[in-house]
Amino acid sequence: MTTSTFSLYKGDDRVTLTSYIQGDADELSMEPRAALIILPGGALSYLSEREAEPVALAFLPHGVNAFVLRYSVGEFGNYPLPLLDASLAVAHVRRHAEEYHIDPHRIFVMGFSAGGYVAAMLGVRWHESFIREELSIGYAENKPDGLILAYPVITAGAFAHRGTIDVSLGGARDEETLKSHSLENLVSDLTPPTFLWHTAEDGSVPVENSLLFASALSAHHIPFELHVFEKGCHGLSLATRETSCGRSGLEIPEVAEWVNLAAGWVRH
């Protein structure tokens, strides 16, 4: 495996992409792999390292080359900066598909919690013209071929994770703004296939977030897979000992199966 970290914006190291590339393509004679761009959570205030490199390493054996995007958060976490970061990351990976030995038509974006909000936002807004104008990219260069959303923030409505939404919208609470940033309202025929997982016990980001998005996908006949595990708190990451930080509540073998489920969905 080779790994490197670089800035997405020239002269600005605030937003970085770290690559995890499996093996030497010439030596191993591999077919091009799928690419997985991972967006950690953190309520748009920070980035959780538990949802970064450990996740990338967990997916490498499943035939993907992984990337961790450390996108705009904190004072820079307002819309649309994280969306632009995610767009540029997808466009970069697609432009460098041969170098990364990946299939440019199999680029998946995975987001956890607030990272799921950014990933899902990209899934429903990738086609908007202001993104292309701001980043000087071509149509669909930033389009994910699929989304993997782990206990994602989706709605700005009744089941919102208010911390994430407040950072994204700068504290705006008017009804029209909240409606236009509730991602379940923005799903369209252009939204890519999606894999979602959540726990029914999530007390921070209610499971209704995933249910609302899945319902919208179904209404638009977008392929999706949804797994709701009965037990487990928010922020489980891999749900293994490695990402539990010694907290027993973050290690749940039944939930840890989500990695195999998601990897199988990517393959097929």
C-alpha cells in the first residue's frame, strides 16, 4: 500500500485528500479498482479520526482504493464550502483515475454523520451549475457513482441534528431555508444509488434521517439498500475494538457487519 496527503486547493492546506492505494498495478496485474472517498463526521465543527484512516484501511481488502477527505469545518463549515470540497475531491480522483488505478465510473462517496450530510448533499446537488463555475470543472466530473451514508444527518426539519445544521446554515432558521437544506426534499432522478445504515437507538442523529432519505429515493426509483440495526449509539464508526477507544458501547459485532454489507453492495 502507498499513501500520500496533499492539499486540494493550491496554496491552501486547510482541505486535504489522503490516498490509500493498494499495491503496484503493474506487478499485481489488477483490474482497475473502485474508489471510495471518505468524509468523517464531527458536526461540521471538527473531523473524527475514528471515521477516517481506520475506515480506509478496512475497505482496502475489499477491492477499493480509498481516500480520506478532510473538508472545511468550524468557521469554514458553512454551506457551500464543504460541498465544493467534496465536488473537487471527486473531480480530482476521476481526472487521475489511471494514476490511482481506479475505474472512473466507480467512484463512491462515504460519509459519517455530518460527513454523511456533505456526501448526501453532493449526491443531490452535484449537477448545480454554480459548482462547475466555482471549481472550473466539467459537467458530471464531480458526480458520485454511489453514496454510502453511515448514520447521516439528512434533514433540517423535525429530526435534525441541530448542531450540524446550525453550522451549515450559519444559524439561519427561517422555514424556507430549512426546507431547501433538508436533503430528502432534493432527491431527484439524478441522485446516485445509495447504501445507508443507522441504528434504531441513535440518540444524536435520529434514525428518521436515513428513513426520510430512503423514502425519497424509493419515490424516485433510485436503487438503494438500507440497514437499521436495533442496538447501538451514534458514532460507531467500524463498531470494532479498533475504533471503540476502549468504550464498550462502541464495539458491537452485529453492527460491524456493515462493512461487509457495504463492500458487497459496491462490488455488485
